[in-house]
Amino acid sequence: MKIAFFTEGQYTGPISRNHPNMRTDVAWICALNATHYPINKIHELQEEFDLGIIIIPKNKESLFEYPLIDNLKRVCKKISTMQESTYWYWQGGTIQAQLWYHNILQSMDIIFCHNDMDLKYYKGITDVRCELMPTLMITDHIKTYNGERNGVMVGGNWVTAYRGFDSYIVGKILSDNISSPTTGRMKPDEKLLDINHLPWINWLEWMYELSKCKYGVQLGTAAAGTFNLNCAYLGIPCIAYDNVNTQKYLHPDLSVPDGDIEQARKLATRLANDKEFYTECSNKAKDNFKKIYSEEKYLNKMRNIISSLEK
């Protein structure tokens, strides 16, 4: 099957397996042997594809007057979208943007979702076929730190969506050595906190920095769950909310209901003081990653979906 992938990225072509910034969308393009095109240049395409996958931009206003669906259907036999961010993020836009987004969803043949609750949500607001896809990691070129692991990595910062303060409170139980990615959205006064703020780095560099840490904490918004997934691959126990599939399947003993900081603190205390529990959580995360989130598992599911489309 010939697949095209469309995002806001202004580049054209396939993705090699040694790409340094193998985020979830890039991993999809690579694993599916898809070709990437900018979403605002679909009208220029003369090729035809069996399946088109788009990530609907957060900055939607630039596409209001663009005949997106007509252009997609002209070059793709079937069209789909991969969920971007949390299921509710789009409701922060104008009413026009929300109506536009919903109309785009309704025009899809398939919506690819991240988590169990996302699946229920998109099935509820559309009449479109929805499929739950495991978050994908391509691990070929990951390099890890070989020294002793220390400290905590919190998954996100102090903007509302990441709810970084909650992770900080729990992380302090585990260690005074706390690191955080900036994710490009750091609040100006976050430097007041005693945290090692990582500069912007590509994904391979991120995995190396994460591999230096002994613990992970991500008490924030449920999206693709890449932080929880990255931790599991490295065998880093991660405390997080159970509304993220990568958390509840990879770190089941460290998952708490959304907002239950009290239970998260109890788990942090146990994780810091019980070496046997730490080792058990670490090994379970690595084993479950291989069983549930391997590239082979992802491809098998996608092949089944593609086969059903062809029929």
C-alpha cells in the first residue's frame, strides 16, 4: 500500500531509520515507509496514494480557506488522521476553529487514537471508524548512559497542560536532583525552581539524557504517552496517571487515578526505599515494552487495518 503522511512540517520525502528526531509522527512515517508532504501543499501533488494520514495542525486558522478534504480525496483513496495532543485540546480555539476541526474529523475514513478514553471520546463525537494504535518507538539508534543512574526526570514543565508542579511535588520525595525538558513552552520564572532545565534537544539526545535518571514522574495531560514509553524502554520506573495506556500497561504498579497525588506520594516513598520493588517495576516495564509496544506489534495492527480498508 502506498501511504502519504501530511503535517505542518515543510519537508517532502521519506524518513530514514537513523533520523535524530524520531518523535511519534516521524516514527509512523518511517515504519510505514510513507512519504511526508506539507499539509498546505497537497494541491500540488500529482501522485495517487492508497492511504493518507494527516495530523491536523493546532494552528487551524491558516487552513480555514484551504480545501483540505477535497485535496486529500483527490490524491488519496482513503483518508485518516492521527490524534494530535489530548482529545480535548482543540476546544481551546475559537468557535469557528472548533467547528472546522469537527467537520474535518467527520470527513475521515479512520481516526487513529492513543488511549482507551480517546477511543471512546472520538467515537462519541463522530460517526467515523476509530482505531486504537499503540504509541510507536523506533529504537535502532538509541544510545544510553552507562554510568550510575541518579535523580528524577519529570515529564513536562509548568504550563497548564503538563501540570508540572504536581510532578515536582512527587519527584522531591524521590530525589532533590530533578530535571525537566523545556518542550519549548517553559514559563519565564521556572528558573526560580531548583530544577535542571534541559535545553531543546532532539529525540536521540533526549533519550540519552533520560537514561541518566533513576526515576520518572509524569502527572500531567494524557496524550500519546511517549514519556512513559521512553521510561519503560530504558527500565526507568515511572509514576503517572492511569488514563495513559503506555502508563497503565507498562508501569501498572506505579499508576494512579487522575489527580490522586496522595497515592502518587505513597508510591514515590515506597519506590525510593524498597529496592526490590524498584527492581520489580523496572523489569516489568522493560518486559511489557517488548510484549506490547514493539515495532512489530504496531505494524501487525496497522497491516490488519490496511487490509480491511482494501477489502
